[in-house]
Amino acid sequence: MEIIGRQEHRSIFNRLLESGEPEMLAVYGRRRIGKTFLIRNHFEKSMRFEMTGSAGASLSEQLSNFAAALSASGLVPIAPEPPGSWQQAFQMLIELLEASWKRRRTKTREVLFFDELPWLAAPRSRFLPAFEHFWNHWASKEERLMVVICGSAASWMLSNILGNKGGLHNRVTRQVRLTPFSLREVEEYARLRHAKWARKDIVELYMVVGGVPFYLKEIDPSASVAQNIDALCFRAESPLRDEFNNVFRSLFDQADRHIAIVKALASKPSGMTRKEVLRYTQLPSGGTLSKHLVELEESGFIEQTPGIGKTSRESLYRLIDEFSHFSLKWMGGKPHKKVGHWLAVRDSPAWRAWSGYAFEGVCHRHAQQIEAALGIAGVQTEISSWIHVPDKASGLPGAQIDMLLDRADHCINLCEIKYAEAEFTIDKLYAEALRRKISVFRQVTGTRKSILPVMVTTYGCVKNSWFHELIAAEVTLDALFSEK
């Protein structure tokens, strides 16, 4: 199948492939994000050897798989006897590659691909020491060789490979973190599948499954987005029915703690401080919580955003994984036998409230597109949200800002995000609330920057007197589909 998007990553891959030097590329990102597909398809013509680790497999089973991979690669006609250790396995690989190069008299660049490295390097497997020796004493001297290592457990990859303090310290020549598709890439994927959906429908699909290729692969292009959501999530046989628990348990050894943090953040879409996460989850304080937060952030489930005038410990953590949000809100009950469950749900007041938060999350993920639409793509900008809890000391009311663009050119864009079925109308009550919000923000932060309010909506705003009085610019749904 054709590769969608990933242009920046593919450019990096090509530069490494053409560098003429030994290269070790590390690719990581959450499960289902398309790492293996991208690597296999991009390096298809250069792939010489590929092996994938198996979850929970014993050392002897992994080594048997290694022997089978040698045969599948064409390095040997039939699978040899499995080696007794990873040290022997890599020595076998070296000898077979050298014999192949000598026989074919080739200096063509070739790729060795080790997929799901965390599963290969299980405790007591001795994989990492053997891999270190393989790279340091042989592969790093072979100009015709490129080694690609890949893993879904981002925290493991960061700790054991990219942050390695031993023989692999600074040996990775390039690292790539794969992230979900953007709206533009999802639209491209849908068109490739011949889906005839409007952009608002694509946004609704994105609010449910995000830009995760594995989830998008399950769509039926002949059905509507609402029908697809119903089939993907709400029936006993739905492919995503148990996905929430499965994906966390496949990534983290202490998955219950990670799930507790995600549930906490899902309960407050605007974000929580570290202290609030502790209070909600009742998890032990200290380094353990910090470690779990980093693991979730590096795996692409949450993000930490700074706040104007706040310390690092007052930063907000937000759940940014769309499917986790959706699953926790809507998929907790029993499967629905009746077709059309989601069609009925999406007309409810609960859906309308949830869709507003979900659209806000999509906008945060596409903040660079919003910056481009405002003409500030080249301006250094800090992106965050902002909350003021009312307190007796100041006497100021509470206020919340969906998105702040704190700019280096002495301006702050205060973004109001609204998901509407038609043009959004700023009425008298909304105008008063916005004026109050701007006033509270100025007083609490003490900022002297110019505040430029922006409306980010699906179809724009009615251009009435309140719009012209209060709003500096507007961004519509179409802008979210632009390139970065």
C-alpha cells in the first residue's frame, strides 16, 4: 500500500541511506502508529535482514525466530540450527553477511532491521551486550551497512538505547519519534480508500481514533463516519472494543498506574498539575510518578504544557490521545447489539459537551496549522492553556482559556475554540464573558503584551458588532488541514 505522509521522516531515512557511512537509526513511538509499515516499505529495496521480537517469548524461542529470519532473508537456503546465545547469533549474522558480499561482489547499501527491540532484549536474555559488541566491533566499520532498530515501548527505548550509559552510549546516529497522522494525512488516507467524507466528518473521526494508522485501517469507506464509529467501537466483535486496556498493557509493566493517570487526566480535559494528578490517583509521590508521566508523554498519550507565570511544578498535564478520551467517555458499558447506537448518541447533550472538548484537543494537536493561518509560523511561540481558579484574596472570578499563543513579538493570541454545526454567533452574554476573561487574564498574569483574541471554529463566525469589537482574527476548520 502507498505510504501516506511522513515526508519529513522519509527525507531523514533517505539521507541516512545515502550518507556512505555506517548508520544506526532508532525509530520509536506508541503501538499502532505505523512504524513497521513505514520502515518495511521505505527500505524495501535495501532490506537485507529483518527480525521481529515476540512478546513474552523465551530466549530459545527468540533464537529460533532468529534462525528462521536468516532463511527468510535469503542469507541461507534453509533455517540453520538456532544459535545458543545472542553472541553466537550476531557472529553467525556477521559471517553470513560477509560471505554474501564476497559472493555477490557488491558494495550496495543494505539495511538490517530489528523490530520490537524491547521484546528481544528481555531481562537475562543478554541481547543488549551482544548487540553492543556487534555494532562496536563490526557493524560500525561497515560503510555499506545501515542498522534500524525499532520499539513501541518508548520509555524503554529512551532508557536503554538513546540514554544508554554503556557500550551503546551515543552510538545511535539518528532517532525518529513517529507521531499520529495529521488531519491532512487522514484526509489523504481516506481519499486513497475512496471515502467521500466532508472535512467536518473527518474531524469527527479524528476526535474518536486520532491519527493512528492501525485504527484508520479498519474503516469502511462505503459507510458514513458515524456508521464506522458504531462498527469499530460498540459491538461485541468491534476491533477496538478492548483496545484501551490492551494498548497500555502491551506497553507498560505497571500498566494499572499508567491507566490511573490517564483516567485522571480524562476527567479534566483542561489539564491537571502534578499535585492534582497525585491527589486524584493516590499514587506514591516522588520519582515513580515522574517516571510514569515521562513514559506516557514519550509514548504520545499526554503532554506537559507550561503556564504563563507558573513554575515547572505548576505545569499542566493534558491527555492528548484521542482514542483514550473517547474510550473512557463512551465505551465503558456492555457492547450494543443494535446497529446505529452511535447515531443516536451523537444527538445527545452529552455528546455536544464532549465534542467541544474533543475538538479543542484536535486544535491543540494542530497548533502549528493555527499559527500558520494567523501568519505567525515564523514567530517563536509558546503554546499552552490557562486556568484561573477563583480565590478570595484577589476577588477575581474563575477563568479558562482554551489555547494561548504567547509570542516573542510581544503579543498573546487568546484562542476561543468552538465546535459548531454552523457559523458561531457571539452574542451579548458571550461578549461579556470574553471581556471578563481577558480582564482576569491581564490582572492575574500581569502581562503587558498585546492580547489578540482569536476564534477557532468549524465554519467561522457571524460578523456582527461584537465580533468586530472583540476578535482580532478567526481560524476555520479548513486551516487545520493545511501542511505545517
